[in-house]
Amino acid sequence: MIRCLIVDDEPYARKLLEEFIQNTEELTLIASANNAMEARAILTRQKIDLVFLDIQMPELTGIDFLKSSTRIPLVVFTTAYAEYALQGFEYDAVDYLLKPFDFNRFLKAVNKITERFQIKKPHVASTSANEKDYIFVKDGTRLVKIDLSSLLYIKGSREYVTFVTKTSKTMTLMSMKQLEQELKDDFVRIHNSFIIRLGAVDEITKDEVIINREALPIGATYKKYLLQKL
């Protein structure tokens, strides 16, 4: 069961989400908050797997809430403002529900949530670089074994990532932020869209990392950390 928290300053929006969650077998509602500060307190006391998060709220917006949080569960944004969609996905949101949304649209989000959650749970248990040198990821209906020592880099695109080796590319639904936290030692994030294996690096220039004749960009905010890891 996926444990949920609702964060929205609109009473009607909270009530609607509460009803939708109660009518969905995969989800269980743990708490409902009308502002980000209340939500932060709940997260310190309760185990939460998923947050339905409104973006436009007084005092502290949903985006600011994410920026100021050191640890956050999976997120589904809920808002009446379509222009925030792209910004929301930059924070690895599972989905973006544009108000007003109906139960059918909510169920589509639930499908994404359950798939991400099924990947996340075994991934956490089996991908410590100090314990195993491989992971299994879901590719369509298959589970594919990825040998960490053969990885060149990982490329992120919204809620999907692609594991790239010299001979294969495997795409799966997974969070770059999650991977960055899980893959230690020989892996480092060099850009919003790229995590590399240091052992695969052939050359580093001012703005790029060269791996297997491919040039990958180095983000300005990641360059210092990359040099520290080297």
C-alpha cells in the first residue's frame, strides 16, 4: 500500500483527492495538510511514500517546499496553472494533474505511481554499490539485469532514464534523483540529465566529459563536485 499525503490550501481540492484516494486500492491516505509548513511537520512524524502537492499556496509554494526539503517522497503536482508543468517535471514529479481533473485522469496518474513505486522498492534493496555490482530494472514487461561495471552513463529524460553500455541501451521509469542517491562510489552526476561512471571516462574538457567517443555536457552546478570525486 502506498502511503499518501495531500498538501493543498483549497478545501474542495483536498476533499476531492481524499475521495479519489479512498476509492483506489493501491493508495492509503495518511494525512492532509492545508499548507507546506504543516506538511513538513507531518513528514517528520509519518512515513510517507507519495505527496499530492499543490504548487500555488500562500507563504510557501509547492516548488519552494521541494527546494527547501532535504528528503521528499515521490510527488504528483496538482494545480490550476498549466504553465508550471515543465518546472514541475524538473523536480522528478511522477505526474502533473491539471485542475479540474476527474477520476479517470487520476487513475492514469496512479498507474504511473504504482509502476514507479514497484521499481523504487526493489531498487533500494539491491543497488548499494558496496553490496552488489548489478541491478535489475523494468523494461516493458521484462526485468533486465544491468551490470554496473559495464555502464558508461545514465541519461535522464523527465521521469525516464536510459542505462547506456557499449552494447545496449535500456530505458525504464525511474528518478535521476533516486539514482544519484543510490549509486555511490564510481558514479557521479555531471548534469541534470546525466550520471556517469568515472571508470568509463576517457577525457574531461572544460565543459564536457568524453565517454566512448561521446561528448556529455558538464552542468555548471555539478562541475565542482565532479572534480572533487576525481
